[in-house]
Amino acid sequence: MKLHTVFGLAATASLSSIAAAQAVPPEKAFGARESVVSASLSPDGKTMAFLAPTAGKGNALFTVPVDGSAAPKRSMVASGDPELISSCGWVANDRLLCTIVAPRESSGFLLNASRLVAIDAGGTNFKMLSERNTDNALYFNRYGGGIVDWLPGQDGAFLMSKWIVPEVTTGTNIKKRGEGFAVERIDTRSGQGRSVVRPILNASEFISDGSGEVRIAGISQYTGDFSATGVVRYMYRPKGSTDWKDLSSYNNLTYTGFNPYAVDPSEDVVYGLEKQNGRFTLVKRKLDGSDVATTVFTHPEVDVDGPLRLGRKQRIIGVSYATDRRHAEYFDPTLEKLATSLAKALPGSPIISFEGASDDEQRLLIWAGSDNDPGRYYLLDRATKQMRPLLLSRPELDGYKLATVKSIEVKAADGTLVPAYLTLPPGSSGKGLPAIVMPHGGPQSRDEWGFDWLAQYYAHKGFAVLQPNFRGSAGYGDSWFKENGFKSWKIAIGDVVDSGRWLVSQGIADPSKLAILGWSYGGYAALQSGVVAPDLYKAIVAIAPVTDLDEFRKQFIDTTSQKVMRDWVGTGPHLKEGSPAQNVAAIKAPVMLFHGEVDFNVKALESQIMADRLKSAGKPVTLITYPGLTHSLNTSEARADMLGKSDAFLRASMGLK
């Protein structure tokens, strides 16, 4: 087999992809679910495992030898009605551990229930590892367990977090077992387990050192009515001890305090994030009782996103952050040099991610992609310096000419420079185009430079697409985040509106052909922009949007999240002023709404309320709902349908052919 060597790395021909390269209609090509997710490498580095979509909502677990000796083989399949494989990873060279999720109604709210299962790579020796709910349990346990430690070197075993539900013997008041969050060592071949950490009431998180010792526990704080406060108290255990000591507390609403992420056993420290000068900073704290804290990495302009980890040991190798592009600061000089070489060896694919490793780290699973490359996986053998292409992330787009994405700044009305990304149709002049402003979801999120299937589809159809990281976006520190995009909606929506005006002022957008489109919070921003600037946008598309802030907040009443959501959305006049469904009279542009009917994040009721009020006001509106689908519209067919119908709606609204 011919080798192609670049910068000391040799690349061989790729494995067969799951979907053969073929001409696929654009709606189906861009709307197709990603073909490779939850990719991992076996401990010996000889086999790759990944999840791939099947027809409808389902997905399947595949394994494939990385030497190209065989095609991918299916090990397990989930129909999506209702169960879905959420993630998988290796617990031995021949065995995988997977999380299965399925929706379950609780207190009138749809929530995911999970279960942990193990299966051989060949599809045999299936074992359910989660405890089954019994008739004697005091309540139904939705949580099927989590992975605390992969236990490298302990063939087929792992540490599992689990919630212990007390039981009552029928006809008596005698309770069996304790109650709380615990850790057990589970042998996935036999299904046998033993206690590692006894149940801790209200605990919600455990962190191990990657070598089998649980060092950190997080305990959620509740009010007297069992409402979560958003505060987590963290404790640690000194090395070799079973005694818990106070470490820190962290407030998930105010983002204050020290939030631990990973333990490094060699240094006996825990790495975590805390705010310094209004921005998240990577800090490490000693776990020897001295509580000595050291700043590891900070950036003067943006937040740090947390430590980078590698392999089943979850070794800490660096830190990640995003300015106009995603960056990695590696603590390991060998990996730093390797990442630089890879970026040069793979022209057009400057985003490099170490997705997995053999236990000896001699074989690395690498993902590489860019703005106009959806990405592909490679296997790098560090001993031979050979790099073999494996699988495409989105094979349906193979052969499509994709658009480049440019980082720009939009000048807001108050002079603030708002970072944004501009995607122009391939080969276009960049002037006088039909255009779409596309605010992101969240709101505590942000857009990044890279491939975006939604933006790329509309660029392919001839639209310029602008994605602003408006004030209220995460990643830029407290002064940019404000109080979040709901409480500070006037600032956030102001930046979104100014983004549309900027497109016109620069001559990029034809002012008679300017639209706005968003998903989730982005859908909210699209609708509220139609309220604030009714003459600017000629069409509005909102996918799974929040439309009424008070109604959105009420959805969480009688759940443990009711206080957190109340405080997050806030109270006061902004609930009415900032709700597009309560201000439909101001909207002039035609509106198209899409929503999955079993949306866990934002109930489909939000879109129904918006549609009903627009209709009552005599405004043009189209509502399209998808039975059985969630917030992400989780089938390729639904996404293709949404793309095609939204494109037709935009063209009709703006007089385009």
C-alpha cells in the first residue's frame, strides 16, 4: 500500500466509509446526522468504536480494525423508539461499556432515564449493569449510573456512580439499604460489584484520579422544599484516606467559586476553573491538606474552557480556549510538537483534536476538520510515524464545495465591537446578497470558527450568513455575559439587530432580502428581533424557540430545578417586554416555526403559543411540528425537511427564485 509522507508522518488509504460517496441532494446531505460520534480507541489501539445513525431516530454501535483489514461491524443497535445509545467506550480490548437513554415523563415533564450496559465487540455477552427498579423501591430511579473511572489495566472493570434508592418491605415499615449517591467497582463480564464509596445523600458528582481512587465528591445544596439552589459543595479525600474534607463550593448560577474537573495523581492536585478578573481561569489545588492553589493558565480576553484529557486514564495534557478560533495550550511538549506537525501535515484542516489513545499512548485517535471540512478521523502510530485516514464525519457532503468562514467584528450602536463569523456563498461577489443573521442558542453559549451544517446549507443555497456572539454569549468573561441573554435581553437583542444593520451597511446584504433564523435561544432572539426592529428583517425562522419567558419559567414548577430556573430567567417587567409572544402586534415579517413535540429543553407549547397569538393578530405564521422528536430534531429526515421548507419560505418571503 502506497504511503504518503508529510512532515515525518505517513498517511495510507482510508477505510471504507459507512455511506458510499454519492451525489446526495443538499437538504439530505447537510441535514444528515453526523456519521461518527462517541469515537474511541481500544486499550491496545487496534480497534475503533463509534456510534452511527440508523434510519429514523435510531443509532448503532460499530467497531472496525484500524489497519483496514475489515469493514465496520455493527455490535448493537437502538431503535430510537424510545431507547438511544448515548455514548460508548472500551473497558477491555474486546468489550465496550455504553449508556442507553430513553425519555420518561416525570411531574408532567419529559426527562431522560439512563441505563449502563456492557457488550463484547462482536455483539455477544450483553449485560445490564444498572440496578433494576423493584416494586419495593420508594421511588423510580431514572439514573442508571455513570462512569467515574475506566480502570485501565483492570480488564473489563470500571468504577460506576449510582443512586441508591431505599426500599420498604411490603406490609412493614422496615427500610432496606441507605439512600444517596455511591460508587461501586463493577466487573462488566460477570456483572458483580463491590462498594467503593458509601452512599452520600444529595451527592451529585464523583471525580477519580484515573487510577481507581475516588478523590472528589460534589454535594448539591437544596432548600427545604427540595429545590436545587445551584450551589455544589465539594469535598476531597487525601491520598489513601477514606475521610472527606472540605475543598470548595461552586455556584452554577453566579459561576463563582472553585469548580473541580480532574485529579492528577502524580502531582496530587485537582484542576478546576474559577473566576479571576471576571474570566474563567485554570487553577490547580493541592489535595494534601495545605490547600495551596496555583494559577495554571489564564487568558486576558476570553474564558478558559477547562483541562484537556487523553485516553482512558484521562491524563491531563493541556487546556483549551477560544478567541476568534479554538486553541489548545499543551502541557505535554511532545503533544504540542505533534499537534503543530499535524496542522501542517493536513492542509485545510487546522483544527486538531486528540480523541482517544491506546493505554500506552503509542496509538492516537485524531480528529481534524476546518470551516469548510466537516472533519475526519485518523489513526496515528507514533512508533512508525504512519497516519491512516479512517472515517469521514459527514460522508454525505463529500464532493460538495463548502464555504469558508471569516472572523469579523460588527460595530454595535453604542460603539461596541461584537465578534462574529461571516459565511459567504462559494464563488459569490460578497455584495448585494440575500442574507441571514443566525444568532446561536444558549444563551450561555457561543459560536466558533469551524464547520456548521446549518450555516453551510444556507450558504450553499446562496445566502450570506452572519453569526454574532452578542453580549450575553459565554466565553468572553463577566462583562460580556452581562446577566445572561434573558435578563439582559435588550443588550443581546440589540447586538443581533445591529448585526443585520451591519450586513446592509457593508453592502453585503440586499436590504429587501434580509432574514433572521435561530434555534432554541437563537429562535427566541430571531422572534424578539422582529419585535424590536420590525422593518429590518423580511422573514423570521425560529426552531424550538422560547417565546414567552414567564411560561418558560413556569414549565419547571414542581421540579427540583424550579428555583434555579426562576433565578436564571428572573422576575420583573422584562418577562413581558422581552417575550415575543406577548408583543406580536409589533411583528411585521412572516414567521415560520419548527418544534419537536417531545422537546426536553423547551416545550413545544412555546411555539404553539406564538403561532396562536400571531394568528389571532392576523399575522402570517406557519407552524411545523415533528411528533416524537426532541429539541435537536433528532432524525436526518426531519432536519432535511426543515431545511427544505425553511429555504422555500425564505425565498417566497423575499421574492427569490
